[in-house]
Amino acid sequence: MTPWLPTLKTATPQEGYELAVKMARVAIKMTQPDAEVRDKLRQVYADDADALIASSQVVATHFATVAAANHYWREPS
């Protein structure tokens, strides 16, 4: 796989959140590389509140990692 994550550093929390979402999406693609299978599975979880909450939790975990790597976007004192 081509390297796609050169750094966890982002300029803003918004960019950090977008990176967290991308991290979650890439993890799914790496776990299930068959796009056709992912498309079929999407129909299953799209209407499943528990699955959607679980995916949100994964993004939140990734965002916490990105935020920590960016020192929570605090200016140095």
C-alpha cells in the first residue's frame, strides 16, 4: 500500500477531525479490500443505529489521537 499518512499534524481541529474520518475509512478499506463487499455491507449498517454509533466512536478515538499529537492545538506558552 502506498504511504498515505505522513504525519498526524494538522493546522486546525477541523483538519484534525477530517484526518480522523479518513483514518477510519482507510482502516475499513484495509480490513475489507473488496469494494464490492464494502458496498454490500454499507446497506446493512446504514440503517443500524448501533453500527453508526460504533463508527462514530472509532472516529472519536482517532480524533483523540490526532488532537494529542497536535497538543490540542494550543499555542506554546
